[in-house]
Amino acid sequence: MARQANRKEAMAADRRAQAEARLGATPMPAASGWSAAPRQEALSRVVEMGLPHRRDEYWKFTDPTTLSQPEPVEAATFDPQESLIFGAVDRLHLTFVDGVFDAEASDSLEGEGIEIARLSEAESADIHWAQGLYGTLEARGQSPVARPLAALNTALAADGILIRATQKVRKPVHITYLHQQTASDAMLHHVVKVEPGAELTLLENGPAAARFNKVLEVDVADTGAFHHIRAQGRDHQRRAVSHIFARLGEESTFKSFTLTVNGVLTRNEAVIEFTGDNATAHIAGACLGDGTFHHDDTVFITHDAVNCESRQVFKKVLRNGAKGVFQGKILVKEGAQKTDGYQISQSLLLDDDSQFLAKPELEIYADDVACSHGSTTGAIDEDALFYLLSRGIPRKEAQSLLVLAFVAEAIEEIENKDLAGELTERLAAWLQRHSG
Amino acid sequence: MLEIKNLHVKLEEEDKQILKGVDLTVETGKVHAIMGPNGSGKSTLSYVLAGREGYEVTEGSAVMDGVDLLDLETEERAAEGLFLAFQYPVEIPGVSNMTFLRTAVNAQRKARGEDEMSATDFLKEVRAKAKSLKIDAEMLKRPVNMGFSGGEKKRNEILQMAMLAPKMCVLDETDSGLDVDAMKLVADGVNALRSEGRSFLVITHYQRLLDHIKPDVVHIMADGRIVKMGGPDLALEVEHNGYADILAEMA
Ligand SMILES: Nc1ncnc2c1ncn2[C@@H]1O[C@H](COP(=O)(O)OP(=O)(O)O)[C@@H](O)[C@H]1O
Ligand SMILES: [Mg+2]
């Protein structure tokens, strides 16, 4: 017992030292306005929690060392010779290069039905609509499971975009994250507020940096709707941790889809909380990994309202030793009756070297709910493959068809069929490059 | 068209011989039937012709129009004009029937150095052919064979055959599980494809399909060999007397 206590204490001290070293490595923005307090509070949370450690239960399948460490990591840039995704969409386009806003490559910060500003420019003011959200949703999401890298982000984020939608916004906001410097270390923090009855679509894409830490806090008010489509790709050695913290009001809608290809380490966390009745949240993802690819989807959905529907659909295609992780939890609190919770996570392993680790969890304290979850791991169906071959479809093409069919259920979660089609084309192109 | 000589096939995984010297020649433009009891090796023969994994050819050959089939990959055999209508058509979730058909047609055209079919031409052709097989638009949109009844699956096989216009068609128990009306539809579909340059090898357990698709030659297969060959009358003989007499005669 004593030995164990000693070990625990040593570990805690270790963590604090690590947290302080990490905090020391990145300067805290000199915020003097409304954001100073939430940043300071986040800083205290980081010191208190310490940073993730590979012995943490919540990081059992993914080693957080390179995400936590003070030293930057390196990642070569990779150009797949493809045009920018979502480039053809009529949108408000913003660009960050290695985490630094590029005004030249961005549209001006204005649009019909939205208030939009850069965090770094807005935070000198004394009051702002994002006050009360920035760091607040993140802080709520620290319990019952700690997410210290998100608190680190709240404390240190150099910039971000603050978007408030006051009506049904026609043009999506599109943020592109370019990566140019080999050892860039970027931290961005966005806040989105969708007012009652308003609607907003956020598109995100790009490799961002050698190491990227991003937080997106989304507050969807009653009857509001938020759509999010993200494509993370390109650089093979890039590392990223991202957190989405969403709070959903009555009859609101939240839909998020992420496509990930490449990247040596990606951890995407989503923490979604229903606070109003009759709301809907769908979160879906598809990833394709080849070789030194590690992808982790960690989702935590809390039902704390009546008659809400949550849906998680995750598909992973892995080859040449790639690794996929899924940790998904549905927590139904007492009184959250008529909850409809669905969760499916599936992997398609294209060889014996690849691996999928899944930890689905249901925790239910209400008696009138319908929750289901399933997780599967499988290989290409040889009968289906033979059937396609026997019709003259070449092996590579036949395999691609089957892989695309496998991820289709996740892609179908995207309501905008044009965007879904564009993502499918990217998937097909990736498969073309990574076959044989 | 198709010349199978002394074909010996065993299972790759086990020491089990399934085909024990099959000899069979289908002339161009002719319809041959293979009948035989369950387990005699009929499906195995069709799979080996199409190049399914899991079987090992230990002896013999299979040549189609001078091309050694056993040397080719499955998809190459198809592009050469071989088509197998499956006894058990495979369900493929997530791939629409339409996408499947278009991909197959264009892949074969490409392999033969032809241009891809335009989307409109393709659609027109599929619709016309589907209509004659009573396959509706909704079935074309659905994932391949998903939720299809037994009869619908078999009709879908014939639709694929019609779209791919192969020169050597192997039909494995296309009649099984069909009622009289569905069988008539399938037979009409096959008969519409009969032509001078196209041959058929119709595998069936029962004679009734052969009332609709009149064969030129009937082969009886038993225990991995062709044990008897004759005209259409042979099928009637099987129908009346069963296989026992023929097999006894052989013994
Ligand atoms: N993949 C396989 N694994 C095990 N046994 C097989 C396999 N394929 C065929 N067989 C065996 O070979 C024999 C012939 O089967 P099959 O070709 O399906 O006959 P038929 O189509 O004439 O009914 C049967 O005994 C069957 O069990
Ligand atoms: Mg059979």
C-alpha cells in the first residue's frame, strides 16, 4: 500500500513538473481583456491536472508523450498534388499557416448573419459575447474525465476565430490550416455561438502544423443548427490533438464529420452535452491509414435532457500496420428519458499487421431509453471481391469499391451531398495512391 | 469456344480431389448443359473456370478461343469474354447495383482497349435491359443484391450478363429457387442472348430449365467426371429415371 501511494505521489509530481515545463515552453498571450480570467483559470487547471501520461487509463491506447512534451516535434510537409478541398464552395475563407493567421490569403472578417473576429484581436476588449463561452465549455468538459491538453490550449492558444451566427447563414465559414515549417507548434482556439433559430456550417481542412492543438467550443442555442465538416490530411508525420466541446439547447442540431488520412498521430476528442430537450447530435468520422498512422477518436456524449438523439458512426480503414482507436461513451443521466443513443465503430483491416482497438461504453441512469452500440473488426469480404473480379473489375478497383462501400455509412451522415461527394473523391484518390 | 481437357482439381487447403478428369468441349454458338447430382462438382468446375481462389488445378487445361484461361487472373478472364452467373449471387452492401454495372462494363471495355460508355448511353441500355427482365429502377439503385429475393438475384445475374455481352456464358443453377414465371423470365433473357458467336454452359440440377433453354448437348457429371453425353433427350431420361440408372449403367 505504502509503495503504491508513493508511486502515485511520484507520478503526480512527475505530471506537475511536466505541465510546468510545457507551460514554460510556450509564452502565454498577454491578454488584458475579457479572456485574461479564463486563460488564467485554465492555467491553474493544467497545473492541477498535469498533462496526459501514457499510463493514464484514458490514454491506454494512444501514447500522448509527443502531444504533451515541451519540445516541438518535426514533420516534413507533403504535397499530394491535389487542389484545396472545399475550394469550389461559395464560402468565407480564412487561412492559418503554421497556426498564424494569413490575412492575405483570407477573406475579410465579415459576412451576412455573422459576427466574426480573430481571438487575438478581440481579446483586448473588456467585454465580448465569447466571454462566458471561451474556456467555459472546455472547463465543463473536464469532468468526469480530465482533458488537460484542452485546458492547455485555453491557456496558451495564440489565436482562433470567434463566430456568432444570428440567422441562417448561407455561406459556410471555411478555415484552412497550412503547414510549411518543419517544426511548427500551433495552438488555436475557436468559439462558435449559434443563436436561437440560427444556422452555421463550419468547414476545416489542412495539416495545420508539425504539432497542432486545437479546441473548438460550440454553443448551439435552442432551435439552432451547427454543421461541421473537417478534412485532416496530407503530412505523414504530423501530430494533432483536437477537442470539440459542444453544448446543445432545446431542439437544436449538431452534426460533425471528420475525414482523416495520413498523420503519425491524431487524437480527436468530442465532448457533447445535451442541456435542452428534443435535440440531435450526430458525430461521424472516417479515416484511412497506411503504415505509421495512429488515429484515435474519443467521444463523450452526455444526455442531460429528455428525448434527445445522439448518433456516433466511425469507420477506420487500416493497412501496413496502421492503428486505429475508438473510445466512445454515452452517459445518460437520471431523468434523461426517451434518450435515443446509437454508436457504431468499425474497422476494415487490409492486412494482419494493422490494429483496431475499441472501447465502447454505455452508462445509463434513466429507465426509458433506447441505447445501442456495436464495434466490429473485419477484413475485405473475399466473396464480394471475387464477385467483382468475375465481372472484369480489376483487383485494385474492386478493393477500392469495397473500401468506399465500407466507409459509406459514415459519409452518409453528411447532409450536404456535394461536400460528401467531394470527400468521397478524395478518399478514392487516396486509395488509388495507397494500393498494391 | 471452350475446351476443357482432363481437368483435375483439388482443394487447396485439404487433400480432397473434386474434379477427377473433366473433358468437355463447347462449340461456338452452341448451348451445352451439365446435369448431375448434388456434390458432383458442377459448381467447382464453374468456379475454377472463373478463377476462384481455394482450388488447385493439378492436371489438365481449360482453353477459351485459344486463350489458356488457367493462366489468367479472374478479371482478365472476364475481359476475355467469360461470364459466370453465380449459383449464389453475392450481396455487397454500400455498392449500388448501378455503380457496379457501370464499373464492370467500363473496366471490360478498357481492358479491351475500347472507349468507356457514355453515361447516357449506359443508362439507356441498362434501363431497356432491366425492363425486359422486370427489374425496376429502385432495384438498380439498391446495393448489389441487398434485399433481393432469390428470383431477383438470378434476374440480376442475367442483367449483368446482358450488359457485359460475354462470348462464353456459364450459368450455375440459375433456375434454383425460381418459380415458373421467374424461370420463364430468366430463360427469355438467356434466349435473347443466344447468337452465333456466343456459347452457353448451363448447369442445372433439374430438367425443367432445359424446356425453356433448349440445349444442343447434355452432359452428365458424377463424382468429378463427365460420365455421359447425349442430345436433349438425355435430360428427359434423367427427368424420368433419375441419375441412379445412368450411374448404375456406368458402374
Ligand atoms: N471450398 C470447398 N470446401 C470444401 N469442400 C468443397 C469446396 N468446394 C467444393 N467442395 C466439395 O466438393 C464437392 C463438389 O461440390 P460442388 O462443386 O459444389 O458440387 P455441385 O455444384 O455439383 O453440387 C462437394 O463434396 C463439396 O462439398
Ligand atoms: Mg452447385
